[in-house]
Amino acid sequence: MEPLTLNNFYFLSDEGLEAPQGYLPGGYHPVHLGDIYCERYKVINKLGYGTYSTVWLARDIQSTLQT
């Protein structure tokens, strides 16, 4: 995986940008499309963000259910 920089974050649109200064220790956690967490959840899309959180859509890649 390439090193995280302010230039390789995924943003929803020009109107839906978080301030890049928020991506620092104690701030936002950088997430990329395709990231996998706990060897189970793959990030699919960014749904939105607010003052205190960002909501990401993730797929459970270990699930046997097909949707």
C-alpha cells in the first residue's frame, strides 16, 4: 500500500470535502477505497461526513450471504 498523503485520500465531491488539516493524530482517520479492516471489511464508498464523524460503506468479505 502506498504511504498516506493529503493527495491520495478519497473525497465525495468538491462540496463534500473535509478540511485536509483534520487528518492528523487525534483527527480524522485516513481511509482509502479498497482498504480492508480486520481482514474482513472492505471499504466500498464514502456515504458522508459531519462535524464529528465520517460514514463509510463497507462489505463483509467473509460473509457467505450474497446480496
